[in-house]
Amino acid sequence: QVQLVESGGGLVQAGGSLRLSCAVSGSAFSSNAMGWYRQAPGSQRELVAFIRSGSLTTYADSVKGRFTISRDNAKNTMYLQMNNLKPEDTAVYYCYVDWKVRDYWGQGTQVTVSS
């Protein structure tokens, strides 16, 4: 059974930083396609950052230069380093893994940025 467990969310002032973690169980971490999405109240879930084939990264325009996605294969964990946070980054953040033609999602972690 594949499980994704996120951590690291919280309340931070504008300009601050947070690092989200996503621990992925079992062999699903071998996936070449994983990433982070977010959903703000009243909005659709949107892509934040994606990593393919271990090192090819894609970012939403709104977070380029501020967020960095990475993975630690030794720890089966994916990260999202978020710097210079803005109030518009406030959302529930979800990690995602595409494994054997199935989508897996974490439970979500709340990030709130105060102005």
C-alpha cells in the first residue's frame, strides 16, 4: 500500500520560509514523476512544482525563484523549500506521486502566510 505523509506546514509571516516534507512508503518512491500541488479556498488545485527522472524540475511561474523541489532517495522523502513566502501562497499543499499508472496523494498540509 502506498502512503504519502506530509509535514512542515504552518503559519509564517510574509518573507519567511518553510520546508515541506513528503515521506513516501515502499517502492513508490522509485517513481520518476512526483510533485507538489496546492489548493486555496475557493480555487482549483494547481501545480506548484514537479520533478521527473530524478532531476528535471518544473515550477509554476508564481513560485519560480522562490521555491525549490528536491528528493532524497536515501530517505524516501521529497521536499519543497519555500522562501520569500507571500500571502497568496496560503493554501493546503499536497504531495503527489505517479506510480504504476495510478495517482497517489498525501493528506495535505496547511500553509498560512500572514501579511
